Amino acid sequence: MQLILCSSNEIKCIEGMIGILIELLASWLVLWIYNRKNLTVLGFGLSKKRFYNFSFGLFISSLCYLIYFLATIQLSNSRLIINDNYNTTRFFQSSYWTLKSVLFEELIFRGALLYIAIEKLGTRSACIISAIAFGVYHWFSYGVWGQPLQMLFVFIITAIAGLMFAYAFAKTRSLYLPIGLHLGWNLMTIVVFSQGPLKDQLFISNGGEKPGDVISVLLLLFQILALPVIVFWYLRRQTARTH
């Protein structure tokens, strides 16, 4: 998830987009070598249903993180303040960085390789493998390699999220829903509430104390399970409507 942060230097913005274009080219090449398919099998064509899926993903993931974070602030008696040094330019820079990081990860873990894995191994096995790879990847992107407890914690959270994203791709045959889910969560985490690698962004929390063990476990369970449960229900409902 360590991508180049877009600054006032436009070259860095161009470099970031070149990276995405290289991923798209590599995806097309893999699909073409596999069975003469192109990027259309990843569901890039925009339709009313795909736009709805993206919008739903963006909204519901943002809402789930908002509930989780505000509950954490309230139960820990922390203070949430607006960053006085924040401005519109910085907001768009941070949002652009977040978008690039989401597209980077989605094209790797829910792109051509997942499509081929589903074709070869079936949906269940392919989604599980994708989720494991996503969890392991975050050991290195979060810099927790060699710290067993941190590695376990990061793996559980990111692998469950990876399973949800992979299942969303498998069921919709499109990247719109997983991108919406991923982007909504990351924008709230990184850009709105300053809990990511870009540090102080729109809102900053300080002070407070750690909630009790029971409250901490309940917050953790909500963070890990609330969004996947809603998404799995949403996809099952969509499937039932189609049938």
C-alpha cells in the first residue's frame, strides 16, 4: 500500500497513474495468454447495476467505519478535533493517494489472477486463496513482519476483508463493488479520521483511555464482521432477485 503521494509536483501524479496503467497492461497480457480474453471479463464496462453496486459499497463501508470509529471515540472518552492546518488541496491529494492505493490492490488481488483462479479452482477456493494472499501482503505493507501478535491481528482483519472483496467480485463479476467497499473504508480511515499512513488529516483524535476488555472485544468484532455480514446479505439478496 506504499504508493507515491501526489504533491504539487505533477510528475508524481503522472508516475502514480503510469503504475496503474502498467497493472492494466499486465492484467490484459495475463488474460490474453490464459485464454485470449481481455479486460472486459473484469467487468469494467459501466452499467446502471454496476454503478449502484459501487455506490452501495462506498456508502455502506463508509457508514460502518463511521459507526465503529465514533463508538470507539465515545467509549474511550477521546477528543475528536478538526485539523486547523488542513485544506482542500491536501484533502484532494490524500484522496487521490487513497484511490491509487485501492486500485493498485484491487487490480492485483481481485483482478485477472482472481478471475483465472475462479475459472480453474471454483469460487470458494479462489476467494480463500485471494483472502490469504491479501492478509499476508499486509504483513509487509503494514510493516509488522516478525511481530507474531501484530501479524495475527493484521492477518485476521485484512484476510476477512479480502474474502469479502473477492466474494463481491466473484458474485458480481465486476470490480465496481469491491472497489467501492475498499475505497469507502480507506477514505474514512485515512483521509477523514487520520488512522492511516498519511497521519494527521481532516479529524484528529487525542486523549482518552483504552475501553474495558469486553468493550474492546465488541468493538473489534464490529470492525471485523459488521461490513462482511452486510455485504454477504446484500449479495445473497441480489442473487435471489436474479433467480
